[in-house]
Amino acid sequence: MGFESLLGNSRLKENLANALAAGKISHCYLICGPAGSGKRTLARLLSAAILCRGAGEKPCLKCRDCRKVLAGTHPDVITVDDPEKKTVPVDRIRQARAELYVRPNEAERKILLIPRAQDLGLPGQNALLKVLEEPPGYGVFLLLAEAAEKLLPTVRSRSTELELSPLPEDILKAQLRREYPQAEASALTQAAAQSGGFLGRAKDLLGAEPDETALAFARAYAAGDPAALLRVLAPLEKSKRDVLAAQLIAFLALLQGALVCQAGLPETVPGAREIGARRDGAALLRAVEALKKAVDYLQGNVSPAAVCGYLEWALR
């Protein structure tokens, strides 16, 4: 079976398959890519491949270990995270370090999966570095990060980096047609264009309905009303990082949808037509760039309050 269910990324999949066939397994993989790029899909498949006991190409996706990994129930795949905290607590890393030195329950290896490696913080990365320098022979780390540059060079130097690439447009649109057969072609085209080539992001754009906050943003920005815009953004200053990120992406979809409407195409994001009718293209492009910067700032660990403050200034 192998890694076929991960779309695109042919060279990466080929290199992994060859290494696994030769019995070469790194003690630490650093899987990098933006939200929606397939990091979790690759981590799940790679975990299955590492623990797979089936014959032939790995992962076979049929043996007991593969099935348990895919179901999220394998006792030797341990997720290291605390979703309620902005930064993964260093105590959780120390606990995981101790867990790693307990031999595997069922498989020949034990995998520690860190889905927010960029949120480890300096103490967490230093705690992780201690075990990366002298790991037990059966231990494997899977670190998921939006960008390798957000980790210490000493952590990166002890990892095998796997960088996920955007999908070719034809592959992305074909998959979207399979998963959203009732969607209009224009909606699929717009989602593909706005996603940057990443399937997860395109699916979020297609599946998400603008909430009241997004609609309030649309009305405030269309009217060019700084006070109304402030009333939308100020409450978001206390949001959790992932919640604010999703909201900013919804705002970005509205503005990009407004540009699409100005080009004479159908509205695919509710609220976008009103913005397009009341703001000129140059203003929309500036606002799009401001929102993209805001998302980058948020991913770079700038606080939600500071990001909202920047937007209040940039969009006024």
C-alpha cells in the first residue's frame, strides 16, 4: 500500500519508501508544512510504516499494528501535547522523555509524536534535545512544525527533515471534485487558488460557512468604518492562537472573494460581494497583504493581542 493516500509529494514518498525497504529508520523526523499541508496524514502513515509487521511495501495498512495506528489506538504511538496551552509545557516533554525509556508495549519501536513542535518553547526544545542526543535504539520522534526554522538548529541537525510541497493544481482540483461532487466549479477553483496548493486548507475554505464575526467584519470593512472594525477585532485579542488563526483565514477568504466578485465571477463566500461593491481593488489588495502578514505574525508566536492591534491599524 505504501504512502499512496498522501497526495502529491512523489519524491518525498519515494525516498521514504526506499529508506524503509532498506531498514533505515531515523530516530527523529521533522515533518514541515503549513496548516492543511498533510503533516498529520504523513505522520500517521509514517508511524504505521515504522511499526508495520506486514510483508512487502510498508505501511501495508492491513496488519494489526497498521490498523491500530490508523485508528489512533496503538499503545506505542504517544502524542505529546497539551492543546489547552499556547506553549507545550516543558514538564510534558520531560514526562515523554521518561516514557520513551520504558520499552514498547507491543511493537519493536516506540513513537513519540509532537504535533506542535514549533510551540515547544526554548525550555521544551532543550529538554527534547537531551533525549535526541542519546535516544534508546527503539525510540522514534515525529516532530510536526509549520516551518523548520522555528526550531533550534541543534534540534534540526539531529532530525531528518521532510518538507511537504503544495499539490499541482490538477491533482488538487481532482481531489476536491471527488470529495465535493455537489460544489460549483467556480467554488472549487477559488478554494484551490486560495489554498496555496494545500488540500486541507482548500477543504476548510469549501466547508466553512462565515460566522457572525466574519459577517460583522465584512460589513465593517465594506463601510470603511474604523470604529465598527475595532468592535470586531478587539474581542479577538483574548482568543487562543488556533481560534484567531481560523478567524483570520475566514477574513482573508472574504477579501479574496471580493476580488473575485470584482472580476465578474460568482460570489462563493457569503459577504464578499458587498465588500467588492464598496471597496476598490487597490484597497482590497492592501488589506489582503495585511491579513497575510497577520497570519504570519501569529505563526511566528506574536501574541493574539498584538496581531489584532496590528490589524486595527492596517485596516483602518
